[in-house]
Amino acid sequence: MIQRIEGKKVIGVKQTTKAIKNGEGKVIYIAKNADTDIIQSIEELGKEHSLDVVYVETMKELGRLCGIDVGAAAALVLME
């Protein structure tokens, strides 16, 4: 299992969406228990930009993997 998401990243739906649209993304992390509408829009954007998608069980776990103390619906690892 992943211990921590490495590299420069953005956390949260708005930041993730903005970075994907700007062509800055490499890998998307999505929490499975996040709101379905949110997940679908980010998945579609990811497919349009040919990004890899990694699913994490819970928002709390994704937040922990990002190094924050709150849950996160989505995170994006940025290109170096």
C-alpha cells in the first residue's frame, strides 16, 4: 500500500480540476467515498488528458496520504 504520495501535488477538487485543465497533471488520486458527481467530473477530465487514475478507499485516507489532517476527495501529482 502507498505510504505517502510523493512529489509536487495539489489537493482538493477545485485545485485538481484547475491543474488538469492547465495540462499540469500526471496522476490523479480519487477517494471512492467522495460525492459521485465530483468523482465523475474529475474522471472525465482525467480521461480527456490521458492521466492515470488511482483510487483510494476513503477521503480520510487520501488526506493522510497527502500529508494533511483532513479528508480530501481528490489530489493530483503534478509534472516536474
